[in-house]
Amino acid sequence: MSQHKVFSFIKSPCGRAKFLELSSRAGFLSKIRLSWFIVIATLRDWNLENPD
């Protein structure tokens, strides 16, 4: 799996899987949803240890 810079902020395995799913979608609304997901996932995973 390729390493994304955002994985330093999204640390949970389920969050990373969801990021990959959302980033593969095309369209303007999909990009807005991806941005929103990154913000929320970063806040939720702030205190988690980085598994990498």
C-alpha cells in the first residue's frame, strides 16, 4: 500500500480504509466529503499512537 502524508494524521486502520475509499471517488461533492472526513478523523485520532 502506498504511504499517504495524511496517514500521519489519520492513525486508525478503519479511518485509513475509509480515506482510501473516499479518495477514490470522483466529483465535487465527493471531494468536499473527503475534506470533511479528514478534518473529523484528524481530531478523533489526535491522541492515538502512530502505528507506522
